[in-house]
Amino acid sequence: MRFSQRIGKRPVKTVLQVESIDSDLRNRLWNTVLEVFFNKLKNYSSNYEESQKERVCKLIWKEFYNFPIDEIPSYSNSNEVYIVGFINYIRKWFFKAEWVDIYDFIEFIAILDNRATNIGFTKKCNLALEKEVAGYRIVNEKVVQIISEEEVQAIEEATANTDQWISVSTHLRTAIDTLADRKTPNYRNSIKESISAVEAFCKIVTKDNKATLGKALTEIEKQHQIHGALKTAFSAIYGYTSDSGGIRHALLESNIKTEFEDAKFMLVVCSAFINYLKTKIKL
């Protein structure tokens, strides 16, 4: 974990790319647009009709940019679209555009591909978004946010770096770091760190460094009137981390593969539960 992340100076929404697009994500999205979409469009036709690539370029020019069609890059001696010039225009715009405009463009291409070209852009684009830990995915032709502002706030509140909760924030920040590692993401370890943050919190509250999470939750339930169902639910989640996917123990042949969505869910839930306990116990 980097120094800036350990001390809470790098916002969670930047780490998980919620309201931003960094250069790596922008580059990967552009490569997907170019290689997976534009380069696979047919650039030839029979009977002197427009090629598939020409038709798509005109659609983007007219329907996405809302530009006059007679201003599209074309060869001077014909009405044929100058594809290289068109792609160059798109590229210049793409690398200067705001993050929201990039997602508008990605969504437009996804709709176009799903309804007309059928190249498989959505699947490849979602892989790019996951690889760069973007907070969005394409679902049913729409770019949707997979981590909300409320979830980000819950995580940031739980990771507040104070002396009293240093062990808790350390576990949560490690969970974020391993989740957001773009080269070698470790979702199993991220889940382990998230649940360990809850365990560390409960040990501090009960002042019992040797207590298991189950024992600590039972004690908190008695002392602070935590609803039994909540205690049972979190005990069950702790059980999940003990026997699913080898998260806290060795992998088994029958274990289900742990994905980004699993790790994100655990990070958000554990952060929210810690915030709830802080309020309930009035700490």
C-alpha cells in the first residue's frame, strides 16, 4: 500500500475510479474502441454502396456529435468518408473529453454494436473497465455505476485514520489496495482484510485481543443491545470467509472463484457495519 493511501490522502473514489478516468483507463478504453470496434468494421462493399465502416462513421458524426454531415472528413473528389481523418478527429476528442463524455461515447458505441454491428464490444469493454477498477459497467446497453456515492462515503468514513482505530483503518485500506491492484488483484485477500477490520474493531470495543469475531459480537450484543439478527448475519458472513474460496484457509477443489463483485460487496458491508457499531456504541 502506498503512503498516500495509508494516511488516507488518496480518496477511495479515485482509487476505484468513480468520478474520474485516469490515463491508464482512458488508454485502455480507446484501445478497445479502436481495436475491438472500428478495426473490425467492414471497409468494403459491393455495387459501390457505402461500406459498414462508412455508415457507422456517419451515424456517430450525426447522432452522437450532432454535426452537419457535409462537414465529416471526406475525400475532396467524392463523398466517400475519409476514415483515417475521422478516426483522428475522434481520437483527439477522446483524449481531451471529460470522464462523463467518455462514458456517453462508450454507451453510444455499445448501443450501436448491440443493434447493428454485433462485434462484441460490450464484453471487451467491460473487461477493460474491470481491469482498470472503474466504478462502472455496461449493462443492457447502458453504462451503470456499480459502486454508489453512498458506498464510497461509507468506506471513507470507516477508514478515517484516528489513533483509536488505526488497526481497523489499516485492514480496510489494505482491502482497498488489494482490490484496486490493477496488475495482480487479490480478491480473496481483500475480503479477508475487510472482515479482519470488523474483527479488529470488535476486539477494541470488548478490550479482548484474543477474542474471535463470534465471541466479540456476542459480548457487544449483550452490552450495547445490538439486534440478534444483525449479530447472526455477521457471524454468518464471517463463516463464509472461513470456508468459501479459501479466503481464510487453503483453497479446496469445490470452492467457488472469488470475483471483484464479491470483494467490493464485502468491503462496503464491513465498512457500513463498522460505522453502524460506532454510532450504536457511541464511540
